[in-house]
Amino acid sequence: MVVNTHPRDVIKHCPKCGCNAFITNDNGRSFNCEECHFNYYINNSAAVACLIFNAEGKLLLARRAIEPAKGMLDLPGGFVEPMESAEAAVVREIKEELGVLVTNAAYLTSFPNEYIFSGFSVFTVDLAFICKVDDLAAIVPADDVSEVEFIFPKDIKKKDLCSESMANIINQYIIKYQS
């Protein structure tokens, strides 16, 4: 059975007044409540993805410990919290997931993504940063990371990655720095 996870197919009641007169507009990009006139727009959430390399030039990939895409390879990172900058999210997420401190982060690129969680599509813009950390040897996978491995970017198989966005970010790095 195919379940549609787009917000237009999941959200049935107004989050402000609770009525079921919450109708979609703009091809599912926004909702309008016919009772209380509350307007809600489906906007992107911000997320960060970190490219961390070892001395050999291999990229650190995290194996996902939880759904969605449990067991697949991912770039470490995560959602930017409300009122947090992307740069602060990079530092926080790497500390949470790997237990090390980011000492430098440089913006690389961004790509859109659809992150399905609890049967609901969360649309993100994934902001990629090339990062250096204080001590690669001190990395301890935690949070939603079960293990890490280092792979040369050109050897990473798209089918092993958790999302198209992560594949696009790695490909953009290859084009910019290894072509």
C-alpha cells in the first residue's frame, strides 16, 4: 500500500482551531481555514550536512542508526533549530553525533530534499559545509549515528546513500574540488 506523505494529504484539521475546514491552495503549498481564516504555508526547513575528510582525502560518512533510511550512509548533520544559525547547527550536530568539536566550517552548496518522518514529508534545504574537527581519532558515533566510515568521494555509490540530496552534495564537491 502506497501512503502519500505530502502535507496536503496528511494535514486534515486546522492547527489553530481544530476544525476540518482546512483546505489546500496553491497546488498544496498552503492551507486556509474556512472557520478561523488561519493561513499556513508549507515552507522548507533548514538542515546542515557536513563533509569531514581525513588526511588521505577520504570523506567521513555516518551510518544511520534510526529511520528514515536506517542503515544507509549519510553525511553527519541535521536540522537547524529555531533561532539557530546554520553555522551553530553544524557545531552542535557534529558534537551530538560524533563527539568532536568543529574548528572550521566553510559553506559549499545547498540542495532541496524531502525527508519523510512519521509518515509526513518535511521539505528541507540541505546546506552543506566542508568542516575540520579537532580530533578525528576521538570520534564516537552517537545520537542517530551507529558507525562511521571513511570513503574516497569518487568511490561512494549513490545507491548506498540515504537521499538524493546527499548524493548531489558529494557530487558537487567532486565537481568543484576533484575534477
